Amino acid sequence: MATFFFILFHFIAIIFGFWMLLISIPLHIFYSMNKSNANKLSEDIKEQTEVLKNQQEEVKTKNDSTKTETSMADELVKLAQLKESGVLTDEEFSSQKEKLLNG
């Protein structure tokens, strides 16, 4: 009977030892990093964050300018259509076009 418990306790120790080993290895690696590595990692993350923010701002600026150009072109097309259909006179068309292009 003592042999059974001896084997059982060793088996339990092996199982728990294995799980403790699986848990402790990543913790050991994390804590074994020296401070300079942690600082370098932190700096790299900050740098990548800044690059991503700059890229988002560039995309936003491009989208805003594209919308402005597209809307101006659309307005000019609408004005030309109104002129062709006879709703606007040549003078009204010219004044509206000047307003649109200047302002």
C-alpha cells in the first residue's frame, strides 16, 4: 500500500512539476530581460506608434483633399449641366464658377 502512495505522489509531483515548468519558463524569460532590453523595447513601441499616427494623419489629409477636389469638380459639372439646360445664363454660370474656384 505504501508503494502505491509513493508512486501516486511521485506521479502527482511530476504532473505539477511539469505545469509549474510551463508556467515558470515564460516568467523566467520575461524577468531575465535586463532593463536596457525593456527600455529598447519600449522605445521601439513608441517609435512604431508615432509612425502609425503619422501614416493615419497622411491618409486623412489625402482623403480630405480628394473630397474637396471631387466636390469642386462635381459642382462644376452641375453648373455646366444647369447652363446647358438653360437654367443658368452665361453670366450666372461665370459668376458661380468664379465663386467656386476662388473660395
